Amino acid sequence: MKNALVILDELGYQSLDRRETHLFFQFISARYVRGSLILTSNRSVREWVQIFAGDEMATKAILDRILHRSHILSIDGRSYRLKDLEAILRGGQA
């Protein structure tokens, strides 16, 4: 909690159960306005209720804290990690 920056990569890769959702809310609440947070996800915030055990109230509370005073960068494009996939599939080299 005392770190100036916490990075959460790939939020939503796996859905959280109810207990994990509430623990995540506690974590976000404890970090709220106390330090910076970088969060990556391949899901739109509209889909986050699916990540958080279908719990709309918890999702709204989490988003309320995350989105307050935030900067959102939306990247629409090809995955950097898969940039060479087409060449490999065609039999070429990356």
C-alpha cells in the first residue's frame, strides 16, 4: 500500500469470484487517492461486471474509485505481442 505506483496487468483475463471481488474492492479503496495505479485490461469497463462476479454494486464502487481523477488510454489495434504472427503463419520468419 505504501508504493507510489501499483501496476495491475490484464485485469479481466480471469473473472473473480464474489470473495475475490470484495477483496479487490478493499484493495482499491485502500489505494484510493493514496498512490498511482496503472491498470490494463482487454475488456471495456461496460464488461467489468462480468469480471467482478456479476456484482453490479461492487463493480460500480470499484469503477467509481478507479475512474475518479483518472486518464484513460484506449488502444485499438493489433497486439504488439502478436505483430509477427501473420508472417509466421505464412511460413516466413519474424
